[in-house]
Amino acid sequence: MRWYDTVFNQKNMEAVDGLLAEDAVQHHPNQPGDPITGDDAIEAVVRERGLVDFPDAAVEIEEIIAAADLVMARLAWTATVADELE
């Protein structure tokens, strides 16, 4: 999926607008609470958690499952924590 390669591996945040729908919803097991809704909100979380806290993050897609308008990806991440996490 281009999203992971472009945003995390290439660190190209400018591409977010072309890769996410405005009403995108992200369900993330490491983000407690309600899903993250909207491309701007997802971009903000990715900037902070993905690119600031883990600046050398790299992701490899191991599996993708899609049904109707839902997509699930099983990923393998490597990264170094840049600072203390809250």
C-alpha cells in the first residue's frame, strides 16, 4: 500500500492529501479510545507519533485483507524511539 511506503518509509507527508479520503477512519490498536476520523486528524497523529517519536520508522507490509470498504494490513515495523513516550 502506497500509504505506508510513501508516508513512513519515504517520510513524504505532502502526499497524505492524495492518499487518504477526507472522511478516512483509522482504527489502531495502539491508539486507545475512538477511531481517528478525517484525513487532517490522521495526518496530525502520524506526524507526531510516526515521524517525531519514531523518526527512523520503516514499515513492511506482510498481509492485506480487504472486504467492501474496509482494509486491514498486518505490518512489521522497525524504529528507534526519539524521546520518552507519554
